[in-house]
Amino acid sequence: MKHCDDFVVVGNRASGSAFFKLSLRACSPLPEITAGQFVEVGVRQTEGIILRRPISIHDVDYAANTIVLLIRIAGKGTRQLSMLEKGERVNLIYPLGRGFECKGEDVLLVGGGVGVAPLLFLAKSFHSRGVRPHILLGYRDREQFLDLPEFDNYGKVFVATQDGSLGERGMVTEHSVFAKQFDCVYACGPTPMMRTVAESCRQRGIECFVSLENKMACGIGACLCCVQQTTSGHRCTCTDGPVFNSEEVIW
């Protein structure tokens, strides 16, 4: 069930050069949320800003009744969100989309750039089932690296950078941990990265799930701007996804 509720800002801090973490406390008890789902965040209507912003859910704390969003500053709307102060209110439509299904005992989570956002809650979900996942985070270079120590609480973390300035040099699929035969791989990040991860998994017979980052507007399947071509026809990323089995996606 979708909800449209006001949240109170309880924290807003920078994470890296172009990202920030927005912590929000719900004014009513949080519903059940699945890792991989997202929210549509209301932004104050000013010149050039009309639509809500779709943002992946980074973490959920039911005890504190809070949601954390990891957001990349990409334009006027997200920049405005980055300036929210404690005590201010923001409206969310949530939880939206189809999230991840936790499958397997030996799993790998792969994130690139802001694609790491939904993986923390996914790692936390696996950990609650007694599974400690391998977590591979990929970045262009050290400057793009997001210091996210929370991941260490739920899995074994590996890092890859294209220039070798942090972790292993190369793309995520070139990292040594990727050579391991996993039960299942979960990925979110730039399309070329996910396509490469999916193809590698296909060749090795590993089930793979990807969280697509198609452009969205309404978040409820009405505007059709996020339509993705799949083996079963055109499907809305915001309602049928954003998580798909990679075998379904026509890249």
C-alpha cells in the first residue's frame, strides 16, 4: 500500500563531494518496506521545479521510525533537498516499486556510484536472515568514493576504482571477488555496469537481479516515461521494477 505522509528532517549531512544523507522521521508508524523500493520526495515549488524526485531508500530504522535517503546532487531539486535543515518537513509518497527478494546463502551485492544507495538496506535484510553478503562498491576514483562504514556491520566490503586510487584497479567485474561462484548477485548502478554484471552472471549460470535507474516522473506508472523493454514486453520501471531479474531485461 502506498502512503503520502509528512516526515521531519532529523539529519542532513554531506557524504563525499556530491552526495548527502537525508534522515527523516515519520509522523506515523512506518509500513513494511522492502530493500530496493523508493520514495517520491516533494520539493518546494520554485521556478523550474514541479515534479517530485524519485530517490532509493538507503536505510530504514523501524525502532526510530526513520528512513535514510542517500542522494546525489544532480540539479535544482536535489540541491534544494540538500539544504533542508533539522526540524523542517518534507512530504513523501512511499514505498514505491518492486524491491529485491533475498535469495541464496552466498551472495554478492554490487553497487556503482549512487547505485550503492539501495544496497545498505539489502545488506541489512540479508544480515537479519543470518546471511553475511559480500559487498562490492565501484567508483571512478578516490574522489568519488563514499565513506559508508555502515556496510561493514552487515557484510564483507570490497572496493574497486577505475584508476586504482582505492581498492583494486579496474571495473567492478574485474575485481578478484567477482571470480567467486555466488548463489546470486544483486546490482545497482550505471546501466553499462549492470549490463556487464548481468552478462558475466549469465555466462556463469548465476542468478542476477538488477535495480534499474531509468528516468522517472510520477512513480505510479501513469506517465510511462520510465518504460523498459523486457522479454515480456514494455514494462514500467516504477511499478514493475525497479528490480528485475537480469534475464528479463533487454539492454
